[in-house]
Amino acid sequence: MQSVLPAVSGDKKKILIGQASVHEAAAEAAAEQGDVEAAALLILRALDCERRAGSLGPQVLQLIKPRG
């Protein structure tokens, strides 16, 4: 079961990076049309996707085992 989890995490990361790319392209198009508010919102969505993609994977606290 442990070998399945990294693949799922990797898939989620790819999906989030893809969504970020879509949001960035839409933000660029909105900015070119002069819709600054929509562009700003799309940029924030892209940054959120990138942040969530970066936080996937094992966390440091999960790797530290308590002495017992």
C-alpha cells in the first residue's frame, strides 16, 4: 500500500501544477483585455495551486520517530 501513495501524491501534484498553468494563462488573457480584477483573482488561484502542490509529499514531522 505504501507504494501506491507516492503515485497518488505525484498525480495530485501534476494536476495542481496543470491547474496553476491554466489559471496563469487565463490571467494573462484577462490582463490583456484590461480586466485587472479577474487577472488578479486568477493569479491568486494559480499561486494557491502551486502552494498546495509544493506541500504534497511526506512532511518532516512524519519522518521523525520518537525515542522510546
